[in-house]
Amino acid sequence: MNTVNMNTMSWVAYRDRIATANPPIFLPVGALEQHGPHLPLGTDALLSAAVAASAAEQIDGIVAPALSYGYKSQPKCGGGQHFCGTTSVDAQTLIGLVRDTVREFARHGVEKLVVVNGHYENQWFITEGIDLAMRDLQPGAKIQVMRMEYWDFLTAATLRAVFPDGFPGYALEHAAVIETSLMLHYHPELVRLDLIPDDGPANFPAYDIYPADPDWVPPSGVLSSARGADAVKGEIMATELAACIAKAVMTEFERA
Ligand code: ZN
Ligand code: MN
């Protein structure tokens, strides 16, 4: 099996892999953002990178180092910007990072690029970065880019099994059952189950307010309970995500 991680490959080995195997390159994107007292600040990048690596292993892909700073945390899906440790970038910065890296991968001769997002707030700025990079490239450039939120690959059956009492939705799933279970699977040493807070689910109005009101958000930063999290759920989800993403990448790029 070939090396999966781009940042541990030499440029020569990387160049030769691109030239001979035309492998899919995975670019994980995350955030540095509070995830309650029980999960690390880097959770979104750790998870997008772990999911991308598991998918890449199945199809002989390569994973680039994650873009680890994300767009500003929003109260309704990440707790907001008032938490110490949450370290976010302006939209232009994220758009620029994505635009520049996509253009660079195209220059390397990469034809199959898969951007795996792990931070809810990043979605449209990643989209914009890809769009501007595609506009930068010469007509006839061979690169194609897939873009995804990794959680969208979880099936309804899995969500029913993971949430026997009902799924609260991905926005409220911040630092809750999905992320905590996946971290228990990929990085159990980084999870403090004893510190999972008792805060009930956040209850937001239908509008946003600026400046944001920290009182809208549970003081722990967790938007719905992580109590139902466990490593078995994490393994079920991780297995499904890797297989489904690998299959989607193979299917999409085979048609090209
Ligand atoms: Zn997260
Ligand atoms: Mn996030």
C-alpha cells in the first residue's frame, strides 16, 4: 500500500505518484474552535483529516495536510466567537486558501481533487474558493474537484441507530454525539468523557443578532448532549463514511 499522507512524502515520490497513478488527492478543511470541555479545539480538522485518510486508504489516494483554520464560528452551529480558543479567519482568507491550494494542485498535474469539509460554517467559502480557482485555470485544465461535508454520507439507517431518540440535525450536533463518537473511534486519547456537560439542547430563535448574544449558547459550548456518544457508534459511522466517500470518489472520477 502506498503512503497516504502528502506531508510525509518527498516531492519526487509525490510527483511520480501523480504522473503514474493519477490518484485522487484529498484536501481536508476544518477549524480551530471550541468543542466543549470534553473535545479538543482541533476536532473539525482532526475529523475531516481522519475521514479523508480512511477513504484515501481504500482507493490508493493521497491526503494533503488539512486547512485547519475555518470561517467564524456561528452561535447556532459552532457556539459563536465569544469562546476562548476559537480562532477563526475572515471569509476572504478561507476563500483565498482554498483558491490557492486548488490552483497549486492543478499545477502539480492533479486531476482528481476531493475537498472534505469538517466545519459547518466553511461550506460556501470553500465553494467560492473552488469556483475562483476553476476560473483562474486555463481552459482545458484537467482538474476536477469534488466538494463534500463528510457527515452528509451518513445514511438514514445509521442516524436512526446512532440517535434512538431522534436526530437533532447537523447544526446542533456541534461537539455532541456524532463528533464525540467519531473522536472516540479515531482519537480516544483526546476525549474526556468525564467532562461531558449536562447542558440541555440549545433553543435558538428564528433570527440571528449582531453583536451575538452569548446567553443564547449553553456556557459549555455544546449545542446538544454528547451523552449518547460511544466508540461503537463512532466505528459504525467511520466505517460507513470511509466506504461511501471512497465509492463516490471512484464512481465520479471513473465517469470522467
Ligand atoms: Zn465540530
Ligand atoms: Mn465546527
